[in-house]
Amino acid sequence: MKKLSLSLLFMLLSLSQFAQEAEESAGADDRDIWTVIGDLIFTSVPLGNGVSMPFVIIWLLLGAIIFTVYMGFINIRGFKHAIDVVRGKFDDPNDPGEVSHFQALTAALSGTVGLGNIAGVAIAVSLGGPGATFWMILAGFLGMSSKFVECTLGVKYRNVHADGSVSGGPMYYLSKGLSRRGWGRLGRVCAVLFAVFCVGGSFGGGNMSQINQATEQLVSVTGGESSILFGREWIFGATMAAVVALIIIGGIKSIARVTEKIVPFMVAIYLAAALFILLSNFTMIPEAFGSILSGAFGAKSMAGGLIGVLIVGFQRAAFSNEAGVGSASIAHSAARTDEPVSEGVVALLEPFIDTVVVCTMTALVIIITGSIDPNETEGVSLTSRAFASTISWFPYILLIAVILFALSTMISWSYYGLKSWTYLFGESHLNDIAYKVIFCVFIVIGSVLPLTSVFYFSDAMIFAMAFPNVLGLYILAPEINRDLKSYLARVKSGEIKKFK
């Protein structure tokens, strides 16, 4: 009860402080309060020649570079081993945890492979041209190391309860890990801040924005203003809420059983369409890669243009794979293993699949089909038009993909939000049910309201998670480096055996 009261007080004080600053700023220009809060999170740092980058992106990128070098380029040397672990070659059914390595991977992927891959890439190419694709790929490559560090820590500091259920993620490694290093007070503050931001992000960016975009696509494909759902969007929202409720009521095991089927399927149908277009225009692929490289390094002006293209690519990659945000470690914490590093190695596959593979395929289709309108900055509509130029009925496939992407993202973020909620308010059946009911209600709300400013605030909440998370990763990185060396040595010696 004491923990609950302190957490509630801290959360209310944090949010009231945010609101107070936002009100003061909003008074000057009459902007919406939530838009102002988003602006506070995404404060830009000037880089010269009129170019700037949000500080949160610099924070994430700097961490990814440092972790890549410090961990000895684990994103390269750990790749083959990651494949072996995901395939179950090192699985021991007697290890603690709730889900397999593959299920943990798909559960985390379902929260990142989604609308960002469809709309985010289109926005990047619209703003930065083909060259932005190169920097997206590089950012995804570097983000693999951040995922490794945070997901290793997620398993290392998780709580395994008497019934076998697991609670883990940044809330636990920030509080327990930093306490072990003599930073107990900082760890507790960072953990509570992360949990507050995660709960807010789960209701908005992980819920309402997903259902809102899926609803818009459904109404558009079924006739727009003449659609049977126009003005009745709540019907689709209520239906999706019921589906989500049926899935999340069973916890991470139920979520993992669904995501291990949905994620491979939705990625497969999307990539199959992309491959069809690329193979139909295979003679243009070398030219497309040429435009990507020339656009990446030969921007209109090396001072401003190159930096601008680089920034766009890095920003969209960060929004897509969320490496360093810490959300994925909550899902990976439930993996069935007694070797934290093994799950960290599995996690590094996420940015590769999400950004290096899926985003690159999307960009290539857009470039090859010549669908870019230099006078417009477009999202889903650009991707849809690019695919439809070769596959006339693709908008219907895209509709299926958008709905599945939205569903998978919502169920994963419901788990992230739930674990942060119970960290703040205590592990109990009542708190569990309360969160899930609220989450499902927000699905219906998100389907009918054009909450643009609230979505902006929600995205800001998600990326605010990166500040306490990456700070903790810096402090805890030395012990992960030692654990990694020990783990790889034991794998090489045969001490860690294959079970299949």
C-alpha cells in the first residue's frame, strides 16, 4: 500500500509538472496543451545550416553507437548464434520463464513491425529522398546493439513469481540494477518515470493511434464517405476491442501464441507483395540501390542536404524499431531461459527484421515504381499507391496488413502497459483487470476520435521512455559486457549445450 501511494503521488506530481509547463507555454501561442508537451519531449538541437535533430533521436543514436563498439559489434558476431537460439537449438523446457525464444521475439516484433514500416518509410523517402533509406538501414544496424543490452538486462533482473509468471523490463533493471551499483535512489526515480511514460504510451501510441489509422484505412477502402462504417467507426472499434480482450485476458502466454502466428503471416504477405513488384522490375533494382547510395552521400549540399537526409533516415528508423526505448525488454523478459545473454542475442534480430528487411523492401518498391511526389509528404497513401501501380488490388491487401499490424501492436503494448501499471500499483488480479478494461475502452475511443494532438503526446510519452532507460543502460553496460564474454566462452567450450 505504501508503494502504491508513493507511486501514485509521484506519477501525479510528474504529470502535473508537465501540465503546468505546457500550460505556460501554450498561453503564449494558443497551441493545444498536449502538442506543447510533445514539443517539450522532442526539443530539437540545431546542427547548423538550418538543420536540427530532436534530442531524443541524438540520445538514442549515441547510445546505439556506444553499445555497438563497447559490445564488440555483437550485432554482427552474434547474428548466427541468434538464429540458432530462435530455432530452439538451445531451448531447455525446464528453464524458468513463460514463453519460448521465438514467441518472445514475435511478441516484441509485433509491437514494432507495423504502421511505422508502411507509413514511416514513405514519410522518410518523401522528406529525404531515396538516400534516407541508407541511413535507416544504418540506424537499424546500430539499434541491434541497444536491443541486445536492454533485453539481456530484462531477463537478468526480472521477477519470477511463485506461479511461474514473470515481471520484467526497465522498471526492474533500473531499480534493482542501479541499486546494486550504489545508485538506488536514481534507479527508483528512473523506474517510476519509465513506468509512467510507458502506461501513457500504451494508451496512446500503442493503442489509439493504431486503431485510428486502421479504421481510416478500412473506411477508405470500403467507400470513404459512402462506406457503411462512415460515421459508425465505433462498430469496428468495439469489434477490435473484443478481439483484443479475448487475446490479452490470458496474459503473455496467450499474446505469444497469437503473435507467433500473426507476425510471420503479416510479414510474409507484405514481403510477398514487395518481392513480386521487385522481381517484376528486377532490372531496375541496381538503379534503385544506386539512387539510395547517391542520395545518401551526394545530397544537394554536403553541409545541409546530407545532414538533412541523414536525420530523416535516423528519425524514421528510431520510430520504427524503438531500439533503446526499452519496451521490447518487457516482452523478452518472459523468455524461457536461465541465460540472460541468450535472450539479448535473440533480441538483436528485431531491428534487423523491422528496419533492415521490411523498411528496405518498402523503400525499394516506392523508389522503383516512381511513386514519389516531390511536392507532397505522404505516408500510407504513398505506400498504397506504389504497390497499387503494379498490383491493382493491393489496397485490399494493405488493409489486411494494416489491421493485423494494428492488432499485433495493440496486444503487445497492452502487455507493456500492464507490466508498468502493476509495477506502479502492485501485482494483483484487480489491478490486472482494471488496466485491461481501460485499455479496451481506449480502443473504441481511438476508433472514433481524430485525436491528432493526443497521438503526438502519446508518441512523445513513448520516446520519453528512452531517457531513463538509456541512462540506466550506460551505468549497467559494464556488467553486460562481462556477462557476454562469459556466455560466448561457455558456448564455445560446449558448457552451454544444444538441446536439439
